[in-house]
Amino acid sequence: MQVSFAEKFWKDLGKFLEDDIGKSSLAVQQMLEEDYPKLLKCYNTLIKKLKYDCFTYDPKVLKKLESSYLSTSLAKMLDPTQSMFSGETAIPSHDQIDSLIRIVTGELSIALVEENLSEQVSKNVAKCIKMFAVKVEQQVESGPEAAQVELRIWDNKKM
């Protein structure tokens, strides 16, 4: 009887949290989304301290917050990447690249609180790196140096 009561309690508590977060004001939701890693760390610490077999973690309780956090995290990385290549022949400066590296490193460090979050943020980092590579490749293909390289190769073949 105790086991079923405990299971029901934890399940109901998770449902209550999920519903209450959904009904809260935009300011509260935004704060929870921004501080999602801290909330997740507290949640995981609570689970570890309880060491209670009847408690089962339901990831959908915090899924909405996680999705919003990951979306914001991705934007934090993609926005500076996009702005580095805003001009037709824009080449990123060392400072811009260093800044992007700091942002990526910061996002990865924050995500270390939980394995799944780290994996999801790592996927976002991969998207950022892919976008950077595509933008660099576009600059190489369309830059004035690309035409000179092609001409030199053509001239070398004639000889």
C-alpha cells in the first residue's frame, strides 16, 4: 500500500509541476527557461538525496523548459556565427572567432549538469560548427581569391 501511495505522490507532484509551470506568468516561465540547467541540477540533487526506489523521473515534466532553453542556447551560438559573415566578403576577425569559442565553451560548461542536456547542447554546437563551415566555404568559393587560384591552376596546366 505504501509503494502505490508513494508512486502516486511522485507522479502527481510531477504533473502538478508541469501544469503549474504552464500556467505561470511569462516572466516566471522565462526565468525558469533561462535558468533551466540550475533547475535541472536542483531536481537531480533532490532525486539523489532522496534515494527512494519508488520515485521515477519523468522527463516530460521539464521538457517544455528544456526545449526553450535549447532553442535559446542554439540562438546564442548561431547569431554571432551569422553576424560574422554579414557582408559579401566579410571574413571573421580573431576577436569574433574567440568570442564564438567562449560562447560555445560556456554553453557546454553549463550543460555539464546532466548527461542528456550535455548531449543536446553538443548537437547545437555541431549545428553551429556546421553553419560556420558552410559560411567559410561560401566565402572561399565566392571571394576574389578563388578566381585567382583558378586562373593560376589553369596557367600551370598550359606550361
